[in-house]
Amino acid sequence: MHGVGRHSSEPVRTMGRQGLETSSHDLDKIDNIHLKQQAKAEERILEQFEMENLIFTQDAIYLKVLNEIGKPEETFSEENIPVFDNKSMYSEMLQAYYQIVVQRMADQVPMLILYLMLKETARLLCTEMLSLMDGAKVKELLFEDSDVSKKRIEIQTRLDRLNIAQEKMYNSI
């Protein structure tokens, strides 16, 4: 935190992981990204519901579901499409379309949420985090301590020797 006498309009700064300084302003950016993505997900879900007012499905899918729920003695195909004037078929026809819509929504809504709230938010957060590093001492953050470097090289050499030994053992069997 900054010293005493800080004005309330100044952002609160804290030290994050690896010494990166973060502020309440940075946290506001993250919240804004999250809120924008949430609003976009809600908008797309509402669009999906509005599109369902178009009453559309592909004939092949509709006929397949209609045959699954219909009477066994009645099978429908592209050549044998149910007559819409037949009131006795309305119940099955509506039920078939309803099943298609429910399945479509069950697939689309979670997919929209997953994409917009997880994938897109993660991408936007990564971009925002990288922009935070513009002012940071990137070379310092990426610098590897000499002891760590030596240990990494030693462990890598051991791993290479073990892989060679494993390969020789495998070839000798």
C-alpha cells in the first residue's frame, strides 16, 4: 500500500504474485470484462429464445422425432409427410417439434455460457493482464535465478539419461 496521507480518490495498490502491482482500478477492469461478457451471454440466450419463435427445424430431424413418438403403424419419410389437415396428428406433431426445441435449447444455452463466460472472458483477461505488464519490469520477472537454472539443467540431464536407459531396456526385451 502507498504511504499515509493517500487521498481517497487514489486507487489502492497492492503487491500481487511475482511483485506485480495491482490496483482497485485493475480489479474494476476485470469486473467490467466479466459484466460485459455476462450481458453478452444473456443477450445471446434471449436471441436464441426469440429465434425459436420462427418455428423451424429440418425435415429429416422432424420426421425422425415424429416417427419415434408416433404410432408404430405410421411411419413418415420425405415421400410420406404427415398431412397438416389431420387434426388427430396435431398432438404428436407438436410433441415432436417441442422435443426438438428442448434439445436445441439444452445444447445451445450451456454452450453459449461456456463460450462467452469462460473462453471469451479468459481470452479478454489474458489480454488485459498482458497490458498490465507493460509498465512492469518484464526482464526482471522473466529472469531465471542462476541456482534455479543450474538445477533445471541438472534435472533435464537426468531425465535425458533416464529416457535413454528406458529406450535401451525396451529395445533389449
